[in-house]
Amino acid sequence: MTKTFFLVISILAIILLGGVVGIRYFKNSINTLFVQSANQKLIAPSPTPIGPVAQKIHETLFVPYWSFSDNSEDIGSHATVVYFGLGVNSHGVVTSDEGYKKLPSFVSLTKGSKKILAVRMTDTSSNTNILKDKKAQETIVSEVITIARDNGFDGILLNIEVSALPFTSLINQITAFNTLFADRSHAGNLTYSITAYGDTFYRARPFDMKKLGEKADHVYVMAYDFHKAKGNPGPNFPLKGNDVYGYDMERMINNFANVVDLKKLVVIFGMYGYDWVVDEKDVAQEIGAPLSLLEVSSGIVDNCNHDLCSWERDGISSETKAVYEDEGQKHVVWFEDKESVKRKQEFLKQHGIGEFAYWAYSYF
């Protein structure tokens, strides 16, 4: 009787333990998959050099439609420029949009440059509707390709941003749309590229980068905005510091290298930063205000018009942190500059990456 009793208790304990472990595993998986905090760490293999050192560097400049005028002749001095770009909705290209209206001016200013036409899909709600509508996709693809060819563009860049949980149905919709766009672009003798968040793997975004990378000629990695305006202060995108910031460029490159040919990667540097109002513990009290590198340099670093200004370069992230007070409130500013870009490029070149881009014209 005693042996039977202990046997039953043992079996129940094993079942209960298995249930607890299973529940914990499920919770941990969900937390890892959907967490949005920049303080969450991603477990990844230690970074190691990948491929030969890049011997040549090719640089591309993003030119948003709002950043130039008819007198911006210096745009044409760049070998490759990306026009950002055309707005779209379920009916096709939005011809009333300023991006469409300023297209002729951009073309006239860049006659000697290689030109890439970007499609701006930045609204999650609109994008979700388009991804469910095959007819809308056909219209968008057809109209964009026609506009690109008629205006002498060499390629198309799709920038589709979706803030949603990575359900399989959504991932498949994004992949199918990219496949359609890539195939039609190539058939029209145009290159086809996509943008990807620098934190794609860290925040488990709804993109199958392996399949997307197979179709694209280039994958433009937006290596900026890791610390969000709505979050607490931190580097734009740290070179190192996985243990401090939860993620870094070294991890990012290793993550992408697992699914995308590194020769296709173009790393974009964001030449800007955020200005956060913080409390005594540096916790943000308001949404961070975006500042271009030119604004940071003229208003804080080179000629500070505020109280108690100080700044120093962070040896871990390679970026600069500035602190000042304004009307008794403490501000913290983190920003990318030419020196931090140089340090990041040296690291990326060691991994065989020599394609870089800058967001954006008029920012630096």
C-alpha cells in the first residue's frame, strides 16, 4: 500500500512539474517573440568575422521629397541617390501626394546619378488593407514600374513598415507582395530592393528575411532608431553593447548573415538623434524630439544656447551623448555623427560589407 501511494505521488509530481515547465516555456517564448522593450536581450552567437574584408566602399544618399528645393544642385554630386518617394494606397500611386509632385524636380537635379525610386508604405493600417487586396497590389506595382521607367530610374526600393504581431498569414502576405514586385521589376529591367529594420530579429517583426532576401537585389538595413522616441534615452543604434543596451550592430550583422547574403546588404546610418526631457534618473518624461545632425551640431555641440551643456562619446556604442538643461528641465540627447559612422563602417568592412547609405539629405 505504501509503495503504491508513493508511486502515485511521484507520477503526479512529474506531471505537475512538466505542466509548470511547459507553461514557463510558453510564457518565455511569447515574451521573447513579442517584446518591444529596447532593454530586452536577444540570445545570439558571439560575433565573428564573416567573409573577406571589403576593399571598396559604395555610398548612397536618401533624398526625402521634403528635404530639397529646385536649387539643391548638390544632390547630383552623389553617385547613387534614393528618392523617398512615392506614396501609395489601395487605389495605386497617390498623385496628389507631394512625393509624386516633386518627382520631376528630383529627376532634373540628378541627371548624372544612378537613381532608385522608393515606395513609401509607412502606415500600418493602409498597408494591412493593401496586403489583403491582390488587385490593389497589381495596380501599385504596375504604376510604380511605369513611373520609374518613364523617369529614367535604375531600380525600385520598397519600404513597407508594419507594426503588428508576426502571424504566419501576415508574413506570407508580405512575402507574396515582395515576390510580385521583384518579379515585375526585374522583367522591366529594373533592380529591386527592400528595406529592413535594424531590429528585425530583436523584436521579431513579421518579415521572412530569408525569402525576401532571395528575391531582392539589395537589402537596405535601417541601422537607426533602435531607441525609440517614445522610450527612454539611448544610442541611435549601438556598435557594441549587447549586455548594456540589449542588442548591438555586431549581433545584428550575425542575425542577418544567417539568412541573407551579406553582399546584398546596404547598411543605412541615420544622421540624427533624439532629445529627451528626463527626470533625475534619466527616465524620459516626454516623447523624444528628433534633431538632425546639423541641428545638434549648431544648437548643442558647437554653440550651446542652453545651461550646463556637456557631451562625450560613448566608447561602447561609438555614439555621442549630450546633456543640458533648459528652463530647469534636464535633457539627454543621443546622436549619430561622422565619427560614429566611421567606426561602424570599419567594423562592417571587416565583415565584407562595403555598401552604405545615409538618412538623409539635408540632415548632415
